[in-house]
Amino acid sequence: MKRRHFLISSVIGSLGINQAFSKLNPSHHTSNLRQNTEPISVATWNFQNATAKAGAMLSNGASALDAVEQGVRVEEANIKNTTVGNGGYPDRNGNVTLDASIMAPNGDAGSVVYLKDIQHPVSVARKVMEESPHVMLAGEGAFHFAMTKGFERKDLLSQESKEAWRKWMKEKKYKPIINIENHDTIGMLCMDKNNDIAGACTTSGLAFKMIGRVGDSPIIGSGLFVDNEVGGAVATGLGEAIMKNVSSFLVVEFMRNGYSPQEACEMALKRIIKGNGNYKEFQVGLLAMNKAGKIGAYSIHSGFTYAKTQKNLNSNVSSSYYSK
């Protein structure tokens, strides 16, 4: 009898959860989305060179997966970008450590965390996805895997980043500042001519972070999530706040239940605000795209923008934000 009561309670509880989600917006369904046929690439922040690269590939018939990988690689190789890949700001010991993730339209995913000496962690993440039985590899394991796949070892600490680190060492103030001048991630979503969506997220993480610190970018569902039936989402900002809410997954789930990308980003971000009384002290930005090619973006503070390329037109769009 106790077992029967437990099973009945479990079923009722599950029904309650499902009904709660179904009531989010019962008049809309993902199956009713008008399918977009025009390829599009979007990315966090003003990374127009990255979206232009991906957009050109999409216009020439490339898959969303190939385009999103090559798009974010533009910033991984950009030594002037101190927040991603080569030239990224190091941890407090002076080591540049990189995190990245990638998701394919079929739901496959790969990621690497705390990877050193490899310029393109997103490509290593794709190899993990396609050529290993795993989703995530970390540290030395990720590095050795990259070596077996033919990646070249490279010193990623630029002179500019080294000087910034030495300056920081004088006072060692550890405060995660994320704003328009100092952000930490490129997250990208691409939709190809077949209406398939793929995503990628790559970063060098917080400047001068504690050794071993990993943020949201390589965590599937936190920094990146794609469901090809619905759409995708990426996040940028303070990873700790994003991870605690698996924010990208939450955005996609809201879209699944009928909310627009903009509404979904706003609702997910307000979950973060509700759970963090100190939200005024950090920034988080969310970016989403659904299967109809509609885009939404929302951040805690002003300054968050996203780049967009469609029909060979590049633009940088300011996100709406919570704090006025």
C-alpha cells in the first residue's frame, strides 16, 4: 500500500509539473512556428566579424554546425580579444585556460574545460562530440585528446594580457566585472537553409580567476542549449549565476511552451535576479533564436549587445535590460 501511494503521488506530481508548463501559454505551440528559410547567424556582443564569417558560409550552403564553429573561431584567433582564445586574460597564476562547448542540430554536444595551449577549444569540443564517446573532457585530458587529434600546441599568453596580469598582481583585487568593455564570452547561434540550428560558446573565462575555476560556457544547458525543434539560447556574464539557473536550457523550455525568444529571455533572467540579491553587482546577458528566426535578448544592466548577420547585412543590436 505504501508503494502504491508513493506511485500515485509521483504520477500526480508529474502531472502537476506538466500542467504547469502547459499553462505557460496554451494558445501557442512550437509546431505552429512559421519556418524561417533565410540563413541567419547571431552572437553575443559586437562580434560582427564572427557572424559575418558564419553568415557568408551559410549563404554558400554550409551547415549550421560548420558555420557556428568557424564563426566563433574568428574570435578565438583574435589576439586583440582578451576574453576569448588566443590572448585571453590568464588566471591568477598567469595561465590562459579556455572553456568551450558546441551543440549540433541532432542534439549531440561536446565541450572542453580548463584547456591550455590550444587556440581553438571549440574545435576540440567538436572532436569530443564526434570522435569520442563523451560529452566533456577537462584539463590535461582535454589537452592530450587534442594532441592525438592533430591540434598544435601554442602559447596563448599575449604581451598585452601578460602586462594586464602583472598590473593586477600588485593589488590582486578579485571582482568579476562584466560589462561592455570587459566581457567574457562569445556565444553564437546559426540557422542554415535547411532550418537547422546549431550553437557554440567559447571563452577564456573571468580575468585573473581562481585556479581551476570553470564558468557556464562549457556547461550544456547553462552557457548554451539547442533543441532543433524549438530553437537555441546562449548566455554571457557571471557564469556562477547562470549555472545555478541552467539559464540557456530554461530559455529554450520557455520557447517550447509558446513564449517568444524575447519573453523567454526576460523570464529566465528574472529567475537569476530573484535568486541573487546582489544582482546589481554583476552582469548577465541572454540571447535566443527560435525556429522562425525570431531573436530575443535581455540583460541585467545596459551595455549588452548582439551581432547579427542575415542576407549579407551585418548589424549590432542593443539589448533591452532590467536595471533602469
